[in-house]
Amino acid sequence: MAQRLASLDNRGLRRSTRVFKSLPDGRCEVDGRSFASFCGSDYLGLSQDSRVIAAAQKALSEAGVGSGASAVVSGFTPQHAELVRRLAEFTGEPDALLFPTGYAANVGTLTALMGSDDVVFCDRLNHASLVDGCGHSGARFRVYRHDRLDRLERELAKSDGARRRFLVTDGVFSMDGHVAPLNDLCSLAERFDAAVVVDEAHATGVYGRHGRGVCEQVGVQDRVAVRIGTLSKALGALGGFVTGSTTLTSYILNHARTQFFSTALPPAVCAAATAAVDIVETEPSRRRRLRELAGLLRSGITDVGMSAAGDEASPIVPVVLGDVGKAVAAAAFLQEHGFLVPAIRPPTVPQGTARLRFSVSTSHQEEDIRQVVDVLRLIR
């Protein structure tokens, strides 16, 4: 182990934890020093919203800290039931199912739905939880690129011997900020009798007229078989969920090992997430403000001669530098000047694509963005 850790050190790939304290206005404290934080996924600032905090505090006083058991034993409290009701209503689906994390939602759902007689097509840029879920499902595993759907089409044509076909994709790719071509994927799925599974983790609360995600924004909600989401990003809480028919959610409940072998979410977290959903629905101005701030950052990055990848509406703004050492040095330089921006390295991203990954939040101030752009100018 020591030798392998030393190897990670030599390649600039060793990771470690640090004590991170969130502060108001998009700031944080690390080792006693205050920074402007561009490294979280609290896109709408809801983890610090007083209404969300108050909902958690009320539930904490009523239901205690932990749920005490899995949902199928005794861990499904009134707070869980209300969150399920609101998520189903919010997404426009008949039912919802909660998981303790987004990772558990993806792995549990995919392994429950697929088997050895099936074939699954997984985008090469999908989150690790989707990749792991596809890999552990036992289905024949195929990787595709969403920018080369002609190849996916040929592979689908070869898979006519499979019992079922699944196309699995992120709605927004977490390290790139790209939006999946869902209309094209749905059209391919309909031609080849396949089911589309979309993880809306980085899109829930951010995309769509009501904040339901990319499926809502591009109008494919009725063409997608399974929609997965998370409570831990724009909703500012913790956990994952699946929405769909009661048959679908009941089937997953009875077959997903990450569901019935995990203790249910704390009731206070469920209450907080319910309050966050209410805010997402009633305050669309947050989404508009988020796009404005992300646009300001993208424009600034372009002005200093760098290239900002990803969808223009995405709060994920990557700057691909290629070399691991260069990305790590740039992140360290930004930190010296008061900005926390993570250096994303392999294996999280492919070799040769190490990058700075900015995450924009409505908690940020325009001045923070102007100042971080000024520091990027010094890196150039």
C-alpha cells in the first residue's frame, strides 16, 4: 500500500481530505483561512437557506437524528413519505423511491433492472456510479460516445439477440458540463426497442421550466423509461431518488440491494430536501441567476484566452489543461490567491484531459467571479 501511495504521489494523483467549513455568500474556511469556493455542487445555495435549515431543525426535534433501519423495516418515517410525495409531484411521475445516496440510487437501480440476458450501452463520460451499476448488473456491457451516435446505432443493430437493451446516460456530464443528446438517444431507443435511463443529478433544480432537469427542458420526459436524481446537489441535502410508475418503484424497492440493505435517510434530511423542492418550484429566478453567473465566468475565461468547455447554461465550467502537473499547479496558484477550484485528474477524467473544474452557485458574488478571472489571467 505504501508503495502504491508513493506512486500516486509521484504522478500527482494522490488524494486526501481536508476540514472544510461552509460560510455564507459562496465562501468557505479551510485550515482557518477563508476562500471563495468554486468546488461544490450546491448550485442554488439551498444548503444554507434558512427555510431549508428550519425544516431540518423541526424534523430533528420531532423524529430524532437517525431513521434506525432500512425503509422496508422501520425507517420510512412521515418525513420520508412527504418527500416521496413531493418528488413524484415535482417530477410529474406517479411515484418515487428514495436511496441513501445518489451512488446507491444508480448502482441499485441498474443492477435491479438488468441481467445477463440484457445488453447495456453506457456513455464513456458517465459518472462512476452509472459505470459501476452497468458493470455489476451482469448485462453485456458496451461503451458508446454521445458525439458518435452512428457507432451506437451500429452496435444497437447487432444486439437483436438480447432480451432487453438499455441506453444509460447522465443528463449533464459531471466533469464536462455537456448536456446529453437526449432527443437523439430516445429516437434510437424507439427504433431498436431499447429503454433510456437518465441520471439527472447535475440537472435537477437547474434545467427545465420547473427545474425538473434536462428531460423536461428538451421535452423527452414521456420517452425516458427511468429517471434518477440526487438530493445532494442543487437541492442542498443528501440522498438519491428514482421516479416513475408504482410498478417500477416497487420492483426496484424489492430488487435493489443498495435499497433494502441500507439504513434509510435521516428524517431531518428528508424534511430539508422537501423544503428545497418547494423553493425550486416557486423561485425560478434562482435558475436564471445561476445561468447569468455561469455566463459571466465563461465570458471571463474566454477573455483571458482560455477555453471553457460544457453547455452554456451549465453551472459546471471546466477548463481543460491536459497535463496533470499543470492542472495541480494552477489549482494551487488559485488557492494561494484565495480561490478553491479543484484540479480534476485521471482516473476521474481520461488521460490527457486534466482540468480545473469550476462549480458556480447562486451564492457567488459577481465580484468573486471577476476576481478569479483576474487570477486566471496571471496563470496564462
